[in-house]
Amino acid sequence: MTSPQRGRPLGVAVIGHSFMGKAHSNAWRNVSAFYPDVPHTEQRVIVGRDHARVKAAAGRYGWQEAATSWQEVIERDDVDIVDICTPGHLHAEVAEAALAAGKHVLVEKPLANTVFECERLVEQAADARARGVFSMVGFNYRRVPALALARDLVSSGRIGVVREVRAAYLQDWLADAGAPMTWRLRKDEAGSGALGDLGSHVVDQVQFLLDDAVTTASGRLETFVESRPGSHGPEAVTVDDVAWAWLGTARGATVSMEVSRMAFGRKNGLSLEIFGAEGSISFHLESLNELVVDAGTGGTRVLVTEADHPYLEAWWPPGHVLGWDHTFTSQAADFLACIASGTPPQPSFADGLAVQRVLAAVEESAGTRGAQVDIAH
Ligand code: SOE
């Protein structure tokens, strides 16, 4: 492992500077200020393929340097943490090399594009762990205070045994058939479409909120717009636009999941509704500071901004609401706290593999007209 000199801040490198690279950069920029008790970090270097663009990103997001070779960056002695925000097809290769170089590794979700790659990464993470090197997957919604509170309420028995979950993650940035081609619509780069991009969040949340494992899946996938304007003319879309699934959990809950990037009017609409034998909990990301909890009482809106609610102590006084970006900062803080204390961070690569197995089962089921597929964990 890279052994930072006593007292030296941990050097961070982020690989990728687009949407997720920007979100993670903002987290690294703020984490030492808002979470002063975790190890301090420095934004050493941001990596991208295009020199001019990555240089501009370094300037805007507060990185000391810009670089175009991730292979060189992961070998640097002044880099202790590698944060991977590339398209999915590069996750496994970069993570494997970074772990081998002794760097702590944070990988943006989904962990990788295939179950096979995830299985290898789980093994490599276990070997690295034995050398004092930590790894984590960036399912940032685990750090939404309301969702962390919802998990606590479920585990404390507030709504009784969970019977049903109704989960939808709907966006509309592809609703226009003229929206241009992007790597997110190419199977060889993204792995899948709405299923991996949005369904991975849903599956992780279900397993997190219920502290349960998804063990069966039936699915259906649709690609409504089969080609889109590319830089050299029309290009085939090779992933799903919309995915539906029925999932079953080990403890007997049933989950309906719908994920779409073509749902006109829904910008970033993640809804999670949990129905138990004694009550229910509802959450909608577009009102991310709120939960509605009904424990047989007709439903109470809870504004999740109190100092004793998860993560809130680090931020603002009650009623001063948080946003989507704060989740990435809290995620970075949790990762750093685990590195400092020697506690395995969560979600682990094993959690990332568990999600990927469910996504693969949904895809397999969709290929057999929705037949139920069993998932071994
Ligand atoms: C794009 O669909 C996307 O950026 C996802 O990749 C993120 O994980 C999600 O948080 C917001 O939407």
C-alpha cells in the first residue's frame, strides 16, 4: 500500500471529468471542510483523454494537475486514492491496476459491466484488503439522509415485516428521438441502458433499505428508439431504453421496478415506496429531504434535516435542506473514515457484484419472455 507520511493529506486522483467526474470533484473539494474529522485529502490530479478538456476541468474543479494517462497516474507515490468515473467498460481494468498498485479505490456505479468482471474485482479487492488497501462502490444514494433514515426505520421494525416495494427511476433525457448518441447507448461501453444506469441504483437501494438479498428476477427490456444521430450519421442504439422487473427477496418481499430514460416530464425521479405489515415509507428523490412515514397513522411527513438524522450533523441547521451533490461528499467522507479506522467500506465490491447478478438475471429473463431466473449469491 502507498504509505503516506504521518500527517500528510491523502492524495486523490479522479479518472474521468464528465458528469460523474464533476460530481466527485465537487466532493473531494468539500470533504475536508465539512468532515474535518476524517483524513484530509488533496486534489492531486484529474485524468481524461483530451488534454485541453482535462486541463480546463482541472482549473474549474480545483485539481492541482491534469493528466492524460491513468496508467502513469496510478503509479504515482503522491496518489493514495484512485476514484474511477469513466464509462463502465473501463472500470474493471483501471480498478484492478489501481488495487495492484496499492491504491484505495472508489468506483462509480455500476461496479463493472459484467458479472465476470465483478467477480474478479471482488477477489482482487479481498487480496488488496489483506494488504491494507480499501475499496468501495459509489452508490451515492446510500448517503441521502432520508434514505439512510428509512433503512434505520425498517430495521427497527417501525413498519413491520416488509411485503412490497414499489420502485421507479424515471428520467427523460432520451425521450426525444433526436437526442444524440452517447457512450451510455452503446452496449460495449455502458454494458446496458436504463437497466444498468438506473436499475443498479434501484437494486442497491432495495438491498440496502431492506437489508435483504434479491434472489429471483423476471424482466422485460425495450428499446423504443433504435438509432440516434451520431458524429458520422445515424448510429444503432444497442442497449435498453426502458426496463421492468419483478424481483423477489430472500425474506419474501416482492419488488416491482421500472426504470426509464424516456419518461417525459421526469427529470431524475427515483421513487421508493416500502409497504410493511404495520406501515409504509415513501421517498421521492426530487424532494430528497423528505420521507412520508405511515405507521397506521395516516401518514406523517418527516423533514429529514435534524442534527440527529444521518449525515446532517456535518451540514446545516434544521430546515436548511441538502441536495443531490451533498451525497457525494458524504460518500467520500465515509470512505475516508473507513480507511482511517480500518473498517471495510460499504457498499463493498461484493455489494456491487450482488447488484450486477440481479441486473444480469433481469436481462436473462427478458431474453426468455420474462421467465423467472433464480439468483445465487
Ligand atoms: C444518468 O442517467 C445519471 O447520471 C446516472 O448515471 C446517475 O447514476 C444518476 O445518479 C443520475 O443519472
